[in-house]
Amino acid sequence: IGTPVAWVVSRLLADRAVARATRLSPASDRAIDWRLDETGIELSNDLFFSRIRWGALVSVREEENRFVFLLTPPGSPILPKRVLTPDQQTELRTLLADLRASGRLGRGVD
């Protein structure tokens, strides 16, 4: 009984530490600009810049209210649909379909 309890407690403490570190990060409360094109995704604000090529993603999952770009379990960018117009959502779906069809998204197995 002690081992499962210790595991749960250690996991909760670790999650809490990660959440606190995220809140204390200077970039955590700033808006993020997204740019998506045929080569990949750019995420940036006045403090950071990140570029992810489509081949680095495992897949892109469309959910009811967001698009999840599956990169790594703890580091998958999420784009809320509420920030996109219906036309932008359609353009994104078309881009993703083209990337899947050409095998440029992940390993082409999405």
C-alpha cells in the first residue's frame, strides 16, 4: 500500500512544481502568435520564438474546441478554435489534409 501512495503523492508534488514553474515563467502570461504554413508552425511572442517542422509532429488532432499538435506528451501546442474564424479553420483543415496526403505530417501515418 505504501508504494502506490508514495507514487501518487510524488506525482502530485511533481505536477504542482511544474505548474508553479510555468506560472513564474516570464513568458507564461503573454499572448502567443501562431503562424502555420507548408513548412511548419511558428510560435512566438516578444520573449521567445519556436519553429516546429511538420515532420516533427506525431499527428494533429482536431477536437471539439481545439486543434492539438502532438509533438511530445508534455509539450504539445494547443490552438483554441475560438481564436480562428470559420474560414481559417477550413484553411487549416485543408492544409492538414494536404500534409497528410503528401506524407509531410509526421511519418505520414496520421
